[in-house]
Amino acid sequence: MDSMTHPVPIATFTINPTVDLSLDVACLRPEGKSRARLRSTRGGGGGINVARGVRRLGGMALAVHTAGREVGARLNRLLDDEGLAHLPIEIGDDTREALVIAERESARNFHVVPAGPTLSAGEERYCLDTIARTAEYCDYFVLSGSGTPGLSAGFSAAVARTVAATGAALIADIAGTQLTTMLAEHVFLLRLDRVEAAALIGRPIAGYDDARAANALLLERGACDHAITTVGALGAVCSDRSGHQLIAAPNLPTPPRSDACAGDSLVAAITQRLTEGADVARACEIGVAAAAATVMLPGTDLFESSTVDTLAGRVRAVRWTDAVAD
């Protein structure tokens, strides 16, 4: 798809995608061979998973991503075969491969992910140029996933400025240095997990009050219009300048299997619902349901839309009316 001539409601960017090999084993053994069944081979990475989730909910998204050498070519083929609209950016280093192992006896999942390729300064600039051309033709632009080794510390901040210049709304789900430098900019929506939120406020995120404190700090800094901090199995807190909303996750009908793509599922559902006219708080309720639907599945499997619909009716939302201080 040509992002410069075909507008789409949502575009995503993944600078460090993966080819995920998902295996089922009865039990991982320390000696000898652990015989496995190949469950799936699919393209992955934050923005690609978000685009996949948007499509699963009936929406349309363009996944922009890097693709390097032989593994990058395989990634492109996998996304083509899946029918996912995507725009690859060719790089000189190999795209990474990840291993996802579901152990049946324990119902545990193991996600083994290498660091990924190193981009040159010229490749970083070309990524920003592509983002600028793509964001001009979408309503929401999602930046999601981990960075590459040696990525310029200010890359995500530059993405924020680039997207802002186009008028698109930026939704960011990033971590580490890339998140820290982006906080000096202003974006539409920031999503934090418990690790990043804990680093922000200097204490663990044990419950909703801690998540609210992290969101309040983001808003007070002027980093975003909307902040969402997830609290694992408890759910999330969604905040804006008018106050905070506690969103309690539904009880699961089956035990959780893997949280590998829970955050991506939440962001996908939020973004898709926003394109349908929902406000952020209501969109986040659906996002929590999508995350819950995903954690019941093994490996990097994403929710089924019918499960999201079922669980959405069990999500509870409570509004805190205290406004964030100026």
C-alpha cells in the first residue's frame, strides 16, 4: 500500500519487528531434546501487533516497519500472506527472530527475544521521513515496541515532533530511554506498563492509586493529553485533565496463559474505538477487555473479537472526579 496516496485511519510504526516462531512443548527439559510442535510463524513487534488487532476488530491500519535482509524478506512474505497492509523500510542489518515456547504441563510461556539490528544514522533519518509521509494521511499514528541497539536517544522524541507537524494524533507505547526523552514533548496519549510507571514515580505500581499517581505526573509535566497505566491483572487507570477513571479487568473464564501481547491488544482496541467516535475512557474499557481476552491465549496469539465483546460487558469502570492540578 502506498501510504502517500491512500489515507488510512490508523498507521503504526515498528522499528524493531520480529519473526516469531511459536512452539508447543510438553515440558522443557534441561537435558536431551525437548520435542516441540510448531504452532505458528508470524510477523510480530509492537506496531505490527497493534495493526493486527485493529484489523481483528474490523478496522483498517497500515503497519510501517523496518525489514532487513533474509529475515526481513520473510517478515514481508508473512505479512503479505496474512493480508496485513504494511509498508517495509529496508535496512542493511537482519531483522530479528524471536522464540515463543508454550509449556503444556505448567501452562507457562517463555518469550526469548534478541536485541535486534543496528540502524545507521541514514536509516534512522529515512524512518523519520517515512513516518512524516505516512502520518500526513492518517488520523492516529501509533508508535509501539522496543527500540533497536544504538538507536539515537532522541529518536522517539523526533517521531513525536514529526507526527505533530502532520496533525495526526500520536499514541505511544514505548519504554526506557525512548520514553524518557519523549516526555519532553507533548503527545495525544501515552500508555505505561507497571515497570515504566514505577520508574517514573520511584515506587512499585501495586494498585490503582499508584497508577493514578503515574498518570498525574505525566499530565502535570504536559507530556500528554491522556495517560493510561496498566496494573496487570487488575486492569488500568485512564486519566486526563478532568480526572481519572479506574477500569477493573473482568474475571477470566480460563486461567491466564501469556501476557506477551496484552499491551498491544489494549492499544489496538483503544485506537480502533477512537476511530469509531468513542471517547478515550470508553475506548480504554474495551482495551482492558481486549488485553484480558489475549492473556487467556498462549504465546503471542491475539484476542478473538467475539471474546472481547463478551468480556467488555464484565469490565467495571469507576470515575475519580478530582481533576489534575495545573
